[in-house]
Amino acid sequence: MATPLKYLSHYSVDIQQQVSKLIKEDSLKAYLLAQFPEPHEISTDKALREYSLLIKQQYLRKSAPLSQVKYDDKIHIINNALGLHTYVSRVQGNKLKSKNEIRIGSMFKKAPEALLNMIVVHELAHLKEKNHDKAFYQLCQHMLPNYHQLELMTRIYLTELESNGNIY
């Protein structure tokens, strides 16, 4: 029985066949390690916040501030997502206060830095563009020119992660 490629279901049949072949040959891990030999070292919430704020400062200086950035153990299980951007508005007196939070799935604590970068860029883009529309993806590509390639690699990484565990 072929391994279901749920993370790649929206990609072309050609890409799915290439990944299926790597799985069949038991070489998907080797393929990923050739692309990304080392995991990143951003393992704490504080380091993740600093990393995210550097990217935000470079590309989204005038966007709303981030109140929290952290890894979250529950994201993948509950939301079937890689990261979450939450926006909360509260009325305090006669002022409207808003908070932006970014939560990244804990499975990315030991992932390639390029893939973590893609997830952070994706969540930061939601500060300006709430929907996954053309403007959203243009912003992602502005911040990370190879965004779409890294999104595909992230989905391939998740396929291996789910089947065989961490690659490192």
C-alpha cells in the first residue's frame, strides 16, 4: 500500500510520484538531509521571538506589534496547522487594544532553519494580510523569494516526520 501524501495532495501528480518513489526506495530522509544537513538552534520561545522580530523589523516595520511568539505542542494535533497567528481585540475604556500572537508547532524545534523561516514568514504575513489570497502570497515571496519551494519542502519534511520521526 502506498503511503498517503496528505501534505502534498494539492501538488501535481508528478511531484507526488517523485516523493512516492523516494518513500518506496526508503530514501526520503537522505534526500532531506542532503538539502538540509543541520537543524536550526532556535529551541526556546525567547530565541524564536527574537528570530521572528528580526524578520518583522526587516520587512514589516510598520505593522502591529507582536505580543507573543512561542512554540506550541498542541498546534499540529488540534488545528492541523504548522503555525497560528491570533489576533485579539479588546475594549479598554475608550480605547481598542489589539494583541497579535504567533505560535509555531513544536515539531519545528528540531527542523531545518529554512523551513522554520518559511513558517515564521507565513505567520508574519498574516499581520498585514489576513487571508490566503494573492496579496498574502506576494508578501510571503517578498520576504522570502523562494517561499513556494520552501513550502513544498516543508510538506515533504512533514511527510517524512510523520512516517519515520525526526530526520536529525
